[in-house]
Amino acid sequence: MKFAALISGGKDSFFAAYYMTIQGWEPVLLVRILPRTPDSYMFHTVNLHVVEKQAECANLPLASLSVSGVREVEVEEFSSQLSRLREEHGFEALVTGGVWSEYQRVRFDSACEAADLKCFSPLWHKKPETLFKTYLDHGFKFMFSGVYALGFSDTWVGRLIQAEDLQKLVELNQRYGVSIIGEGGEYESLVLDCPLFQYKRLSVSGRKKRTGPYSYEFVVEDVQTVSKPSGSEYIRVLN
């Protein structure tokens, strides 16, 4: 089955797309949503410009859809544009990286139904710890591009996430209720390499920015594609 993947740039959306490819489905398009306000209820807003380079690494076309970011209105705007993309690219399903958000799942299902598409969320209700470990085991290289919850510090952004970070997230979950997979908006992630990137990966540079008492972001100022394998650094933190 031909599918389009809804991509935020993060680990969940890319793993969902990767998972469907190893099930024999054919990816034909990546879809990026660009809310015109940072307060969107449905869509990510951090470092979305990097998705262009991710699409290049995946050797897939990228469609960018602009939505208002206004609650409920943005869902209708998304759905109407999905219909056009389906006609232009000939896909039959939309794949999302949703794990626990019932709010998003219901609205994605509704938008796809209106656009005469099937909606698949292959990670839905999978155990967060298992998912996180699976990403790393399958060679996903990703960073936290933003953290927004009690218990986090600036040491979480601007570096690759490692296997030992999973236990730290488990401890934050037990102490503060932080979602291990970040589904509650506790953090945003950014994929720099994964099995969908066959010949190229990303190298980024940027600065850390404090946005609140327990909130920090890594603002990507430059992103380059580099050939695989490469000794180039994944992340460079600027002073």
C-alpha cells in the first residue's frame, strides 16, 4: 500500500514511517504541517525547517501544509489539503506517530475519513519504555530539541540521546510523572539519522535557549546533510 507519512521531525513520526516500510508498504510522500501560531493543539512547531533536509536524506518528496493553528479550525484546514495531496500523489493511507494522545488520534482519523484516506498509527498504545529502546536498537540517532517539564535541565538538549537516558526518563516519570515517550509535550525530539536515511544523515549546529523555569530549547541555526558513513559530528553547540 502506498502511504504518506505525517512528519514532525521527531522520533515517533519517523519510526512509524520506518515501521510501515518494513511491513512492505511503500512511502511516497512526507507531509509537514506548518502552524501559523506556536500554540497549535495538534501539530509541532519546533525546528520544523529541518524537515526539508530530513526529506532529502530519506530521498522522498516533501509537502508542506500551512494551517492557522486555531483549535479545531486547523483540523479542517489539514483535511481539505490532504484531499489535494491524495489526488496529486496517489497514496491510500496516512501514517502518524501518535502513541497516547486520544485528542490527536480522533482528529487524525476524522481528517483522513473526510479525505477518503485510511489512517494508521502503528505505535498506538505501545509501551513507552519498549518503544524508546526499540528506536535506539534500530539505529535511530536523535536529540531532544526542547524540554518543557519539571526535572529537566539544559543538559538534555544539544546532544545525542543515549541508551542510559532511558533509565533517567523512567526516574523522571516516577518522580514527576514525565511521559517517557514525551507524548504529553514534556519534550520534542529531532531525528538526525535513521534507517530511512540510506545515504545521507544530518549534522546540525545551534544554540541552547532557556524558555522557562524548566524549559530549554536547542535552536537549530544550520543544518547540513553529510554522506554516510561520515566522521562529521552530529551536533555542534554554539556559544
